[in-house]
Amino acid sequence: MEIIVNGEQREVNDGITAAQLVEDMQITAKRIAMEVNLEIVPRSTYAEYTFKPGDKVEIVHAVGGG
Amino acid sequence: MTETVKDSPLVIAGKTYSSRLLVGSGKYKDNEETRLATEASGAEIITVAVRRSNIGQKPGEPNLLDAIPPEKYTILPNTAGCYTADDAVRTCRLARELLDGHNLVKLEVLADEKTLYPDVIQTLKAAEMLVKEDFEVMVYTTDDLTIAKELEAIGCVAVMPLAAPIGSGLGVQNPYGIKFIVEELKVPVLIDAGVGTASDAAFAMELGIDGVLMNSAIAAAKDPVLMASAMKKAVEAGREAYLAGRMPRKRYASASSPVDGTFF
């Protein structure tokens, strides 16, 4: 199925969890936050959270800023 | 000896800080420069921005929060780049998740790209939404007293008028306006943005504000670490001068040495 991650279309396995997605992207160890269709997905729920086709996923982190 | 005036510490959202200088983490060459300049500034509250992560393209990219660890500093996520209340609120929700429930945020909603002036209408809306969601909001705004009072009434924990446009380094453009805000508000008032060099920071503090937040003045200096140290001293000096109370201005001279006892 296709989901959109940080503005890019991405082909992923059906039923992929947030934890698996983060692992595939090699950002497991980082301090990140995730939002799906404008709703926050708490980090503690990544293992159970499964995506649906067309989900709009945003994964963010802290960068330098004033 | 006369007794020296004692300062009361800066308290924001119930937390006490010994430094009145708050710094941003943007525009540095690398994380090491960020770390060194932040340390030299003595700041305890450090702003960060929230942006999309690299998704696999640069797996080894260093993490900003390794240079400024949340265990050591109070991390203040900002809503920089937001032009609507909705985007600002969305950014704050992500920031709270990113920082494990830490709910202190710097709200800024911008009006246009050229001036980066605050859009106070959207800022008021966003502040209301954020306070309802239990965020502790330090808010970037104009030097307008009416808006500042309204932001305080909404429940913002600090009101932060600009000295001059973000990144302009022009120094305090409306000192009398800033003084109105300082005198009328009960929450801490900080200058956010527009300071260019140490004398600007000292001048700002002499107005009686509770602190200064800056980024470019340090990061865009030729030697950011040295400028960070200069700003630390300037903010302390300005605060002390404010507490000490400056001498009145006079148009003509007044000799410091006695006139009596001259032998010539």
C-alpha cells in the first residue's frame, strides 16, 4: 500500500506498524515525534500503531532555531 | 556601606532561572559551535525549531539535542515559520511529543516573510488554543501594549516583544513602548529578536525587562563563542544598572571633584 511520509509517497507492506516504519528509515534511536493525518501518535504506541493506505505521516525532530 | 539592591530571580511558569539571557540554536556552523556558544552564554533556556526528519537519506546526521541535552537545558521549541494559528498549534503538539510531554513553548506566528513581523491576530488565536491545551506559552509579539496585555490575560507565561525585526540586529527601536509593557504586565517581559551587539542587550535590560532572547546576534558574529560571553556580561550589566537606578540626565556639566579647597 502507499502512504505519504514527510511529503513523499512511499510503498510499504500492508499492516506496517509505526515502529517498523521508523526502523526502516533508520531513525529508531533518534528523538522524533510522529503525526498521522494531523493526530499525534505517541512514541509509546509505535509497536501497535498500524497505518492505513493513504495515511499522511509526518516525522519531525528538533533542529537549530531561534 | 549602603545596602546593595538584591535582585529577585527570573521565574517562568514556576521554574526559577539564574540567567536572564535566553538563546536560540539556529545559524551555527555545526553542533560543536552550538554547544560551545550555548555554554559560553550561560543561558539555561534554549530555543529549537521543529522540522521534518531525514528519512533514511542521512542516517548518520548528528542530533541537535546531543549538543544541547534536555537534561541540562530547558528546551524551548518554537513555532518559527508558522503563518497561521493552526500551524503553530500543530507544531507545539509535535514539540510536546518530541520532548516527552514538556509543555513550555515559544509561540510565534508571522505576518510576512520580509519583516517576519508577528501576526498578532493569529498569535492571539493560537495563544488561546494552546493555553486551553495546557501549554505554557512564551509569546513573541509586537511592542504594542494592548496586545501584550491581552496575551497576558489569555494566560501566556511570558510576553516577548521584539526589539527590532528578527535577525536585523538593529537594537531596541521603541524603548518607551517596551517600558509601557514592562510597567503594566505582571508576567515576565522579555525582548525577543532584534538585538545586534552587547550594548543593545545591556540597553534592553536597562529598560527593566526580565530577560533577552537572541540568536543571530551570537550565531552571526565573527566569533560566536566570544559574542556569547559578551552577551552574558551585557545582560548581567544591564540588569544591575537597572536595579542600581541611573543618574538623572543633565544638559550641563557637574564637577566630580570639589570646588572648595582649590589653591590656585
